[in-house]
Amino acid sequence: AQKVTQAQTEISVVEKEDVTLDCVYETRDTTYYLFWYKQPPSGELVFLIRRNSFDEQNEISGRYSWNFQKSTSSFNFTITASQVVDSAVYFCALSPHTGGFKTIFGAGTRLFVKA
Amino acid sequence: DGGITQSPKYLFRKEGQNVTLSCEQNLNHDAMYWYRQDPGQGLRLIYYSQIVNDFQKGDIAEGYSVSREKKESFPLTVTSAQKNPTAFYLCASRVSVGDTREGYTFGSGTRLTVV
């Protein structure tokens, strides 16, 4: 079965705190891609990052960083020094190479950053 | 700028009515998708299309219909057979269905409410 689990439904932090959003996935494919999307209140999902299954290097982009660990099937997302503008729903997604080329989305984590 | 345009932003449907949600893209993408978003459930795939005049059912196609007469356009009709249509509908595209490494480009969504 192909599945993405985001166990944290909602997270609330105070501005400048660091926060980690968890993502655990299941797939039998050896080739797959993982994604994170941000959905601000406007509704449109915005692509943040893509990772392929053969590249376990962590990535940092400004205040955002991603930790991909195949051993635990996790692709966690950390926001450092959070800001109010980071308030959004964040989705983790899996694109297996098989399975009809469907992308499987997690249920999302709603992040509230308070000033 | 290239992107996806969804209209209307808000739509109200009476019981027994069919309504059509518009999705237009100018990205020259072959693949287009319709997702439904309900609170706490992430995104669920309704229909997708790989090419003009072709479309496939997703996981929750019952009560919905689509057409793909032009590459740029992929309208979704919510029929009276859909018993619980109140949701947020997102249209997405990517270069091709088979290109699993690519993330989606999303529209800003249509919020449909049954009155």
C-alpha cells in the first residue's frame, strides 16, 4: 500500500520558535519522489521541495530545511525561527513510480504561528 | 506569467442542481487533475487527464464528470448524484502524467457549498 501519514493535525508556536512537521510514508517502490507543499489561507498549494528516493542529502533553503531518512521512511520539514507568514497548512506527498502515477497526499498539518 | 486559473472562487449549489467548475492553464502541460479537499482528509483525486479527449477516474469519481476538449481546459461538473458535494476543489497540472518527479502546479481553488 502507498500511504503518507502526517500525524500532527495542528501545531501552534510562538514567533521565532523552531518547528518540525513530521511525514512518514509507505511504498514498495524503490523509485519514488517526495514533496512538500504549503497551502496559505488563499487556498492555492505552493510547491516547496522535491526529493527523489536515491538522494538522502538533507536540504536547506533559508529558514526551511528537510530531513529525508529512508531507514525510517520519513521526510520531515523544519522551519527555523518561525514567522507569522509561515502560518498555513503543509502537505507532504508521495509520487511512486508505479501505481498509475498517482500522487498520494498526507492529511496535512495546520501550523499557527502567533506573534 | 503561466499558471492555472480556477473559477469561480465561491459557488453555491441548490439540491438537485449540476454545477460546473472551470479550470484553465497556460503552462502547456499535458496532464491535468481535479482534487477534492475536505477538512482533515488531505487531497483526494477525482479525475485526471493525460491528454486531450482522454481522462481517467480517480479515487472518488462517483457523482462527478469531466471533459478535455482542449489542452488548456479541464472543467469539472458536480452532478446531482454527488450526495455530499460541499468541499474545496483544486485543479492541478504537470508536464505529463508519467513524469512522477515533477510537482504539481495548483490553481487557487473553488469552494463549493450546497444550500
